Amino acid sequence: MGVIPDRKEFKNFTYENYIRFADSVEQLGFTLVTHTPYTKTSHYDKFGFLYEGKKVVVVYDTKAKMLTLTCQSAAMKKISPVAKQLCAPSTASDASDGKKDKGKAVEGKAPAEKSQSGKKNEPKGGAKQKYEKKNKNKESAAQSDKKQPPAKQSKQTEKPAQASKQLDRETDLKQKDKSGKRDRSDKDKHDQTRSDTVVIGGIYQLSFRKALHKIRNNSELRINTLKTRNFGKVNEENNYTVIRADKECALRYMPSVGQLDVSGEIAGQIADVFLSLGGTKVSSTVKEEKREVKEEKSRYTAILKKYLPTALEYLSVSAQNNLGSGFDEINKASDHYEYSMFLLAPFKGLENFIFELQRAKDIEVKLIGQAYDKDERGRYILKSAYTKKVGVVYSEVLAALYTEYYEKRNFYMHSTAADSHKIGSKEEAKEIIVKLFSVIEYNCKKLKEIGFSL
């Protein structure tokens, strides 16, 4: 390993890919040390990592859309392939290549070279041609003035003067009107920025990352600050800035306690994205009339009202979309050899719903099945530690939903030598989905009886 670090540049690198690159580097075993986000005064976004005790510097130029890596060769071998995958082909170049290009540019002469005095050297006769052209323009202008009658000339001079006065009056009125509007808009903006704050509790890292991914994929939104961390055990936090046009809001996420603070002009809109994927609203100062977008609704709500009137109160938009899409598609389907493919989305919706109910009671698991044990009869029951925490009825609901998920989904999504798991008719597939709906609706009624709400 050399003492002098390697340096590579990757052009045509988008900001979104820069974000993905930073996440990928961290997953490769590099330790994030510092992050300096770009600002209005500096268009450079910088990351500092450590790899095998050596410094790794990642700089992104937001104007030139260029990524620059500076690190030792061992680290460069690990991260440069990731950068190459995220940018256009043939855009990576070493610093040495850049120097070669500069050398070539010096060898060739430009069309107009500068002299020692700083002025461009012109071809012979250039100054004389300019002088003659200037004199000709003056003579032609003088001749045109002589040809015009005196009365006409005076009228033409009066009209511009009158137009100038009128323009001045209109400009003064516009400036007064603008200043009044500006004062009012600035005051409204200040009031809105001061009051718009949403606090979300019970939102954990999986849901948080999914929501961030959703924001990044929204063409109207962009994330300015990716990560800044305080490395305390209790006070660790992630800070982000989400920008929409000329408006923005700040995100302060504390993973250790599962709390997200959203504040700023578009706090209501951004908070809705996170709430759609998990968590509960603890407090909010956002007035409903200030909301810039309507709450997201499922396109399948009308279909599900017939089968899940109570459950709709508890089902998230993503769960509704999964449950409704499979049922809608199977209604449109015809002449299929096998119909089990239509069950995948509804059972995914059930899995999503179980996750949401677990998170609502602070049951943190990577897979929903990790929250369950089996009793002496082989039935799935919630683990005793969780049962004490959430109560008997809530435990029964979670156990019933998971039993339906495990038995049906695993049965129909797998094959056997006898092909006994095949669903050969549309009616049979619909019956399975309707049975799934009835299990969800029945258990949601039990939740309503104990006064549970999301």
C-alpha cells in the first residue's frame, strides 16, 4: 500500500446514486465518521469514512454532478466498483488521466491567443477594419437624421418621453403592490414554519428507511442532508432535510426510542408518508387546511368495504392495496391453468398488517414469525413475554392472523410431487381470499371491542 492515496473521479453521477453509494460503502464495512452536507454557499457534499484505520474521503459536486474518491488502494479496490455500477459507462477517470488531458490542451494553440498585456492578439488589419466600420455606422446614422422632417422628429421625441413617464408610474405601483404582497407572504410563511410540527412515535428503522426510499423516488421531493449522527448510546440521532420547490422541512429521527420529529413548511405532507408505513402520531400543530396534498387513499377501498368494513379502520394504505389488488385481478382473470399466483398479494397484505400490529405494541422482530411459539397442541401462540405486554385479547388476534398466514400462504405458495397445492379454478381462489378477509374482519372486531386504535 502506497503512502500517497489514490484518487478517482466519476462524472455524470446523480445525487440519488450518490446517496445509494454512501449507504453501500457503510454496508461494506467502512465506518462513517463525518458528513458535511452541501449548502447555499457550498455545492460540495462530503463524507468521511475509516477503513482499516485509514481515511476515506468521498466528495460530491452537486453542480458538476461528479463524485471524487480519495483513499488508499485497498479501500479503492472495494468501493470503486460500486461507484462504477452507479454511473454512466466510461465516466470514471483517475486524477492522472485528468493531468494528461490538461497537457494536451496546453500543446494545442487556441484560435485567439492572449498577449502579455492581457488583450487578445488580432489578425493584421483587424483594428483598421473595426475603425472603418465604426465611422460608417456614424455616417449612416447622421444621414438618416437629416432626412426626417423637423416636426416628425419632435413628435417621435415626445412619445418616448410620455411612454417613459407612464412606465415609471406603472413600475412604482407594481413595486408597492409587490412589497405589500411580499410582507404578507413572508408573515404567512413565518407563521407556518413556526407552527408546523408533527411528532411520530413507534416508528422503527425498517419503516423509516422505507419511507425515505419513497421520498427519494418522488420527483417533486429531494433530500439535502443525508446523515449526521451523534454517536451517544441514548442520544444517537439522524437529521435530514427534505426540500420541495422553495419549501422544506427538517427530520430528526431517534432510532433508540423510535421517535421522529418533522418540522417545517411541508411537515404535514412528509409526516403522512411516514405514517402510511408505520408509527403513530403523538402530537401535531399542523392545521388541516394547510395540508398541501390530500391523504393517500387506496384505489381498492371501495372493493374492500364490502368484506372489511371494520378492518379498514386499522389497515394501512399499503396493506389495503395488497389485499385488494389480488382480489381485483382474480375477478378479471380468465382461462388460467393455475390460480395460486393471485394469492401472493393478499397474503403479503396480511403479513404487512401483522407487522403493523406488532409495531403498534413495540414488538420488534425482523420476521413476523419470530414473535411466536407453539403450544403443546402445535398451535401458534404469541410468546409469553409479549402476551404479558399486550394482553390476552391482543395476543389472540395476533396468533389467529399469523396462523392463517402461515398455514395458507406456505401451503399454496409451495409445490409437491403430487401437485396437490394447485388451484385449478377461479372460484376456488376467490373463496380462499374471501376466507382470508373474514379472518381479518373478525379479529379487527375484537380489536374494536377492547378499544384499540392506531
